[in-house]
Amino acid sequence: MNLLQELKYRNVFRVAAAYAVVGWLLAQVADLVVDAFNLPEAFLQMVIIFLVLGFPVALFFAWVFELTPEGVKKAKDLPENMPKDPRSGRFLNRLTMGLLIIAVIWLGWDKLQGPADEPATAVQPQVADKSIAVLPFADFSPDGEQGWFADGLTDEILNALARTSDLRVASRTSSFQYRNTEGDLPRIANELGVAHILEGSVRRAGDKLRVTAQLIRAADDTHLWSETFDGTTEDSIAIQEQIALKIAQAMETAMDPEELRRMLSAGTSSVEAWELYVRADAASYGNIRPMTEMVDLLERAVAIDPSFVDAHLALAQLWVSHLNPAQNLKYEQAISRDEARSRFYEAITNALEFARSEASRAEYDALRARFDIRLTDYLAAVHRFADARPESYTARAELMSAYILVGDYAAARRVGAEAKRLAMAADDPTGAVFQHLHRVDLAAAMEMAEAAVAKPNVNSNTLYQAHRVFLYAGEIARAARLARLFAARGTNPSSLAMVEIRQACAEGRVDDAEAIYANLDATGPGGLADNQWLFLQTLGRTEEANEAVRYLDEDDGLYALSGFLHYTHFDPRPFPNLMARLEAQGIERPPATKIPFACKR
């Protein structure tokens, strides 16, 4: 008898088939256990390793042992001419067939449920030849303390290129995810959906400055242009202009030199004022400075150049944040609400006076109208701003948000679809759009959320927003994985508690959710006081939530209270002063919705 016949005779092939099916089913069960009990991924990996190692062992036992009417015996101990007991073969055949039926049923069920683990990979749009991502410039300064300057220079170049009509530029959020990332640039360009990459470095010592930049075509990893600029810090604005203009020329993109200078200077020709602005702006991205310090930097900047419009706007936005209890950024020194409001009006008035375009003027008008709770005027101003920026998905996202604010959900859904189209075409499915889209078009928001979390180096804000979208869609197990990723980022306590409470409520763990809420610091940065209404709403304690913010239903608190109108589950009727403002403007809100994953009581 040859080897092949011997293997068949001893049922080795039948054992191999049965083991393969059993192993596959056990791996699926292990995957479910990992999701259900939030076990580490290493558990599933160990199960798979154990199954792989067990395969040759199973084949060995099939070869060495034989099933007989008297039980299992060693094959070598049986008489050579002993007839084969057919029961072992029939048993293995039936076992394998039964397991295959179970596997087919499992696969069919899994297909109906949709992908349970990983988000679907977004379809990559065709890459436009005139497209670029500006990666964060590296800080090569001797003291290693000039990262803020490198980021500011990168931002100015990125913003100038983004305003070029025939050039598509990856957003700051997307490109800055690749800070300090070592990898081949063609891969990064492919992930960002662009044809070109600009990278560079800054070296600053005293007043000496060296900036190196290079433009790379991703298709063949070719350097189209590179140059080193040497000068002093007084040359920093001029260097930005040169870099942006030379990139435009290398990519054969239309850019008028005078328009370039107007866009690049951020509204000032003073390098000293610009550097103060950049220091404050860098702090706002990472919230690494106290608000008092940011205000001081910006006020020094406008003292040097009173027409510095971007600094005035940044001041106005800081005071809006301070006056809104839902925001974490607060002015640390004692200041009355009246004084804070006065400083906001001064800053926004100056921004309007020195606005450099009608689009900017509409943007500043919208900010002031929104602060005054003139919501119909706010909507009209946002419309003007969005009309002036027809290809900007962030402008469309703000318009969608404005429609939600006034309760026109049908219009919000229509504008949201356009915002989604523009964001997906730009391969930038970020939280700017699906932050609000899920409230009026959940299917569209899910498509964006899945594309966003499928990208590499997903930032914390995207994880936070996508987690909420997944819970709205009932994707509780997938949301749990995003919650674990978010927790690993070491974010602020309030945001982490919100994610954990949402997840616990969605999973029916009401006691766990209440315990997380009870342990929140009521006074610390990002603590309980800032988001108490939303915490209590998620916990299913609606009346308590309304009582917690009832003090805002006065003239000096109505701006903050009106911010809850962004939530379709906010009911303004218990707040008579806010209702009076809405009725005076002819605004009728639809009935409040329910949070689908809120704790059930």
C-alpha cells in the first residue's frame, strides 16, 4: 500500500478536514468572546496559535491510532490483515458535514449583520494631479523649543495654498497626523489622496533662521523642487511667500503674487506681531497654554499692529469659549461675565473693521449674530459665507449646523449631503461634518465615520465623534473598540468620562455609568460643571439635566443655553426666556428626539 492510500485508509484526510472546520468555528467564538468581555487582542492571537500548533498533533494521532469495536488502539498493534472498521470514517464524515452546515449558517448570519470588527475601507477617489499635502515642518533648532514657530510657518503656507482656486490641499487635521512619522512619502500621499507632498524643516538660533523645503511627486518619488532659505527672523514672512509661490510655479498653479502676499501675511506685516499670534494659535490646537496667556499674547499682537484681523478674531473666539459652559477653555483670572462680553464685542468689532474679504466679513457677522442669539441673522450670514466658499465642506458643515439650530432639519439634511460629498471628494471625512450630520442623516454619517476611522493615525476628536455615531447606529461592539482607542490617547477627563458613560449606557451597564459620573471632578478643567446637562441626558435623567442649566435662562446666559439647540434631543420649552427669543424670530423647533443609547430606567 502506498503512502497516499495509507493516509486515506487511516482517515488522516478526514481528520484534517474536520479539524480545519472545528478550528475555524473556535476562532469565530473566540473573536466574539473578545468583543463581549473587552478582552485584549492577545487572547484571540493565542487561540489561533494554539489551533495552528494543534493541527499537526491531530494528524499525528490520526496516523498512530485507530478506532476499533473494542475502542481506540495503536495502529501498529492491530493484525496486518484486520478489516477496516467503517464506523470511524462514517463518524468523521458526519461530524465534518454537520460542522460545515454550522459554518455556512454562521457565515450567512455574519453577512447579514455587516462587518462586525473593522470599518469598511473608504473608496479612494481619483487623485487630482494638482493636489498637495503640507506635512508639519520639523524643528531642528538647537534648543528644540521652536516647534510652535515651525507649526506656524507650516500653517501659513498651507492656508495660502488652500485658497488657490485650482489646487486641492489636504486639510491641516489630515496632514498634521503625520507629524514625526517616518515612512515612505508615496504611501503617505496615497493615504491622504494627493499627488504631491511638501515637507521641510526649520532651524532657528537667536535671530538666525534656516528653512528647508522640498516638493515631492508621489507617483515616482521625484523631487520637483527643493531649496534652503537663510535669513533672520525678520525674513520669516517673506520666506513663507517665496515657498508658496515657488510651489505654485512648480505645479503650474495660478497664483497672483499680490494676492499671495495678502493671504500669507495673516493680516499683518509685522513679524513680531505674527510670532505672538503663532504662539497663541499653536497653544489653542493643543490647549497647552492657559487662556490668560493666550489672551496676553494676542493683545500684545494687536497693540503692535491694530489692524491685525486674525488676532482680533482669535480674541473674539477665546471670549466666546470662556462664556460657554460647554467649552473647556476658561479665563483663569477673576472676570465678570459683563467684562468678558465687552471684550468679545471689542474684538469682533475690530475684526469686522479690518476684514479682508466679503467672505470673511460674513464669517465675522455670523459669529456676532450667533453670540447675540439673533439666529435668523446668523443663518443668513452663514449662507453668505458658504456661498462665497462653494467648494468648502467646512463652510457647508457650519451651514448645516445653523439649520439644526433653527430647527429646519430637512434643510440641514440637504446641506449635510453636500458637505459630505465635498468632504469625501477631498478624502477628508473628519468630524467637522459628521459631528452634526448623524442627527439628521445617520446613514450618511455612518459612511463618513467608517471612512474616517479606517484612516491611519486617527486623531482623538475623530474617535470621539465616530464613537457617538456608531452608538446612534446601534453598532455597540464596534463603538467599544473606538472607546478603548480613545481611552489610550490620554484625553481630558470630561471627554473620556462622556465616552465611557455612553458606552456603559449602550451596553445596559447603568450602575457603571452612574459610578463614572459620581467620580467626576466637579470643579477641575473639563469637569462635571462644563457638561453636566449632557451627562445627565445620557444617563436618562432628563429633568435633572434641565434643572442643572436652568440658571442660564437669563440674559447673560442665553448664549450658552442656546448652544444646546444643536442637539435634536434638547427641548427648549422648559426655558421661558429662550423660548421667547425663538418665538420672536419665528423659530419653531420640531419635538425633541431621544438619545437611542441613553441609560434605560
